[in-house]
Amino acid sequence: MFTLPPNSAQLRTLANGLEVIILEDHSHPLAAVQLWVKAGSLHEEKWTGAGLAHLVEHMFFKGTERRTAPEIAQEIQARGGYVNAYTTFNRTVYWIDGVAEHVDGYLDILSDMARRSTFHADELIKEQEVIRREFAMDNDDPQSVVQHLLQATAFREHPLRHPIIGHLQIFNQVSRDDLLHFVHRHYVPNNCFLVIVGDVDTEKTLQQVEQHFGSWERRPYEPVMMPEEPTQVAPRRAEHEFNTDIVRLSMGWHIHGDTHPDKPALDVLGFVLGSGRSSRLNVELRERLGVAHWVGSGAWSALDRGVFALEAECDGDDLVKAEAAIGSVLQKFKDQGCTKDELDKAVNATLSGQLRMRSTTRGMASSLGHSWLAVGNLDYDRTFLQRVSDLTVSDVTNVANRYLTEATLSRVSLHPTGTLKKQSKNGNGVKREEAQRFVLSNGLTLLVGENPRLPLVSMRAQFLAGVPVETMANAGATQVAAQMLLKGTATRTDEQIGSLLEDRGGSVTANGDVHRFFAGAEVMKGDEALAMELLGDLLISPSFPEAHLKKIQKRQLAAIREEMEDPLTVALRCARRDIFATLPYERTAMGTLETVEKLSVDSCRSIWQQSVTGGNGIISVFGDVKADEMRALVERHFASLPEGARSTAGFAPMTQTASPLRRELTLDKEQGVLVLGFPTVGMKDANVPALNLIDEACSDMGSRLFNHIREKMGLAYYVGAQAFHALGAGAFYFYVGCDPKKLDLVEEELRKQIADLAAGGLESAEFQRAKTTWKSSWLRQQQGNGAMADALGWDELNGFGFRHHAKLPEILESVTEAQVKDVAARFFDPAKAFTVRVKP
């Protein structure tokens, strides 16, 4: 088994107590800069449940003594950086991903935010309104609601019982003075640390840190004392109703924190029970019994305590069966124990996950930060992996019996509105080489990108299919047929397919999207031959077992219903149907409730036979491989793939003739959503690069939409844009989420902003920021084997050619402000917008 090499991160401490962690990684010209503040929602003391830590995080972006709110985002974007932050129970982290040459500038801005944020009263009022919209979004999200319900049920005294965002009624009582007191109490250098990872020089970076943070005054810091949580001695239960078609069940048991000796065994237990297709709960509840759409388990903790959680989603009629099956799986595990194969699989998965974390600068910085915060050891990844490797099957079995007891169980569930009442009545470090291209004898194209930086390999097999080849009668067939590949072949059962790579820390997937039928694998070096043989078996010899079709349909229907519960998705889908009326792209890859329910094994087999041919496909392999060896493997395992021809469906430019429409929709949610959509062009049109720059400029925290509608006027929680470029047609959407009472004003302001954009294009500063942030995003994509295999394979499949991806920066750089202005004027006439509004 591979082991993690020791990292060479350096720890230094400034005179003011600020700890600085620096790791040099010269594999890409990128850097991640993160400021970790050891204060989260658990540290709010008398204001526990107010969401103070989260509010501070928001306010850090609202201006400093040296910079206005827009200037913070714009300066970072001008340097090719992306900035964001997050708050959790025990920390608040401010992070910038960007280009290594600008680390000094990123440090300057983070220091300014940490030390000189002004918390202007007017900005605070606006940001509090923004967070009230976030409360509404939280209340509309069933996953958030069930998580908060579990926390409140499992913990009676400890502040872990409160949501990180807080409770609205307490939040509404917070004053500016309360906010300033929290910042003065916790935002001191001796309660923070910096993590910097990337193409940097340690000594030079330390000098830069000293310059920007060295004069930050050290102050006394008294640790926050947490209340003792009484030992739970009896099971707890809570049931709520929610506007959903699906029941969500969550079961939790108290556990200790990261430093406890049992934590590695609990993590392995979570993996064995509910992580991956071959996990015990998934095999029993989803595959064998078909009583759950999704099931999973895992352990989380903050400071010295946490929860082992088991979650499931199912139809209401299946809830009793699902709970009984969960109980059966848990009891069988306790009685018969963990197997050696399951333990080996968990060890491999742990190693694989840590390797993937190390594949990006942000991932490595986050790993270092967590290790330092949780245990005070920068190399804890290796220590933890060793602790997992040292586990015995008895260790894992023992923690299941020790922690997963009836007396310590907290069980919560969300049910469709009205059903609980009915139940009550009823009583119930190496540069990447350019990819190499080969064409096999049956017409199948192979792309190989050699990248030995980490012992990881990503594979993608892509075939033209999706919406252009489907009809109104079989919409969604590509996705369902692709998922059926994993349910059996001429020589393997679904259990064998699920466990083959998972046992070795890998994974296999199959699905479809708007244009593609695809399958893929992620493995560690040494398993690529096994993975390629499996992909060949899946794609050439699927058995399409009838028994599994209904289960896949059931899950697909559940996913469609979930989309129908999200206001923004509902609005975007409606605008899409209107814009692409009579064209294939009025349909989504998921299909509809009606079409998916009617799909048959024959219709799945038909779309597979039509799509999965040599001439219609691409296989791309990126990672620690050799091109010649990959060519030999593909020749061996795909030799019997039929030749076929490249599909031409959807490639010809489509004429979009629909007239603008206005829709007013109602949804039983708390938030309002506005979407203004415009027909544009297909992905190969010469105007697409300019449209992409407009999309980039309108979709970040420095955009004119964000600054005017969200920041200046405080009308929205989120606002942005989304470009959709299909093969032969396209659309561009502007969207806002807001208080439904303000929809009229929001629409008026959004139309004004779009009119200004159509009349004047992007301002010079916006234009340059869009180019810089796009380039930074493109650079970050280069770090992932999977992303590159997917992107280059798709470019080769759609006719751009696999070298197109490398040319994108040059193409975007050649776009002029005048071209952007012309494109905006051509497509964004507010009078021609397709309008969709969703409100309660």
C-alpha cells in the first residue's frame, strides 16, 4: 500500500503569537492563502444561538479603513484570486485561491480585513437583511432542516445544539456593539493562524507575513468554557413536517472528538456501513430491498465531541421497512463484526481521499489547517492514516457495540406536509505533459495525459447521446440507461461491480448529461488495468437486469421531485422550457416524471446500442500512467466495441423562434426568485468567449449585480448569472433570490442593470477582472486529473479537438471590450427577456 510522504510544511510564530504554516509546492504557479480564526458558533457565550461568528464573517467583506466592500473583491479578482470564507462550529476561515505571484497582495487584503474592518452601521443593516434571506433559504432546504433537528435533539446543553447561522429571533437582537465585542474578544493574533500553500518561497513569504501582520497587537485571550453535556441515558425522537415528497431520516449517537483513540475506528465504521455503493446499508436498503433513494453514514465532531450520524431518504410508505432494515444491518454488524475486506477497503479509501486532498493547493491548505486546529500536528494526515492502518476488525466491531446503543440514539425525521397528522389519526510536484491522442481500429479515440505528480489515475469514457438524441417520449433515457450499466454485466453482478474498485480505495461511476452517455473510474496507481477491464465490461456487455430498472427509476423520480422543491431550479427550468420551446434543449437530461416512469429495459438498451460505439466515443485517461500501456489496455478491453459513426444530432445551429413570455409561479417556500433569460448561441459560435466573460463578470462578489442589488440596496441574498451553451443553441440567465415582498423592486433594478450592460458593455475594470478570474479558474482546473480527463475528452468529442482546452486563455485574452459591448447589445435587450418569478 502507498503511504503518504511527510509534508515539508514549516511552522513559524510571530512575536505577536500569530502562527504561520507554509508549504512550498512548485507543481503549479498557484497559491492558497487561508486565515484561520479559532472562533465559531461554539464561542458566542452569552449570545449562543445568535449566529455572531457567521455575521462577523459576512461583515469582513463590507469594507475596511482602507478599502470599500467592492474594492476588496475587485482587488483580489484583479490579481487572479477567488476569495470566500466559511464559518463552522469551532472556526472561521477566510481563504483566497489565486496566482502565486500575488501572495503578498492577498496577505495585505486579509490583514486589512482582520485588523481594520469598519463594521459600518449601514452595511450591518444591509448584511443582516441578506442573512435573513439566508435563514429563509435554510428553512427551505430539507437537508439543513433535518440536520438542525438532529443537533437540537442530540444535545440538550452544549452549544452544538444550535445551528451555525443561529436562530432568527436571537439574531434579530444583535447590535453593532455585540458584534464589535465578539471581534475584539476573539480576533487576536494569538487566537489565529495563517496557512499558505503553493509556488512560494518560505523565507520571502514569512517576510511578507511579518510586514502585513507583524504589527497586529497581541492581547490576553481567555478560552471559552463549554457547558457539560449530560450523559444521554434514553433514546430521543423528533418528527417534523416539511414541504417535500420524500421522508428524510437521521439517526445520531454521541461520540468523542478528533483526538480520542476511538475516532479512526468510528470513521471506518461510517465508511463500512454507509459510504459507497458496496457499503452494507446501500446494498441492503437501496439495491436489495429498494426501500431508500439514498443512505449514508459518517462521524463528525467539533472540539471534544460529535455525532455518528446515519441518514436515509425514502418514500413515506417505505419508512417503516427502511428503519427495520437499518436496525437489521446494525445488529448483524454488531453480532458478526467487520470483515477484513471491509477494513482493507476503508484503509484504501482513507489513503485515496487524503491523496485527492493533496492534489490542489486549497485542499492541502485545508488539510494542514484542520490538522493544526484539531490536534496541533502538521503531519497528522500520516498519523491518522497509520492509526487507521493499525486497526483490527475487532476495533471496528467494538466501537459499533460501544457507541451505537439504543439508550444513546437520537432519531429525527422530516415528513411530507399533512402525513404526520394522518399517521396520528391512524395510530402509525511535477508539471503535466500534453495529452497524447490515439485512434483504435474500431474508431474509438483514446486520450492519455501523463501526470506522475500523485499516484492517482482518472478515466472517462464519453459518448455523444443525451438530449439531442432523445425525444419527448423517452426524455431521461440516457441517464437511466447509463446508471443501469452498474447493475450487472454478462460476467458480474451489481455487488461485484460495486466492490471491485471500492475495495481498493477507488470508485466507478456511470451517468448521462445534456450531451453525453459516460462512465468513469478513479483509482490509485497499480489498479488502472483492473479499472480499464471493468469499464470495458460495463460498456460492452451490460445485462440491463429488469429487477434494477424500477429502483433506478424510483431514485430518478425522487431526484426530479427534489428539483421541483427548489425555487431557483424551478424558475431556471421554466425559463429554459420557454426559451427552447420546440427544440431538444427544452428538456433536461433528467427527463420528466412522466417519461422516466415509462422507460423500459428495451428503451435503455436501445439508447446504449445507439450511443456506445467506437466512432461515437472517447476514452481519456489522466494521471500516473504511461500512454503506450494505456493504449494496449484499451485495445485489449475495447476491441469488441462496435465501430459505429459519430452522432451529428444537435450540432447544426438551431433557430430559436420562441417569443418572450412572462410566468408567475407559486411554491410553498419562504423565498422569492426572479429569473430573466435570453436566447443566445451554441458553444461553437464566435460570440461564446465574450458571453463567457460577461458570465464571469456578473457571477462574483465584485460584480455590478452583487454590489448594486445585494450590497448597496440590500434586496437579495444571492444574485448572479448563468450561461448555458449547448451544441447548437444557448441561453443566458440572470437570477436573484430575495424576499418575495420585494420581487417588483428587484425586477425593476435587475432590468436596469441589464439595460446598462446592453448599452455600455463591461467597464474596463470589470472586463479585466473577468479575464483574470477566468484564467485563475482555468489554472485551478489543471490540478485535477478527473477534471482534465473530462474536459479534454469532451472537447475532442464535440469537435473542438483536445488541444482546444489549452488554447482557451489565448482565445479569451483576444476578446476586446468592444466585442463584449456588441455581444451584450445583441443578446440582452430587457424587453426581450423571458421572465419567471417564483413566490410563496
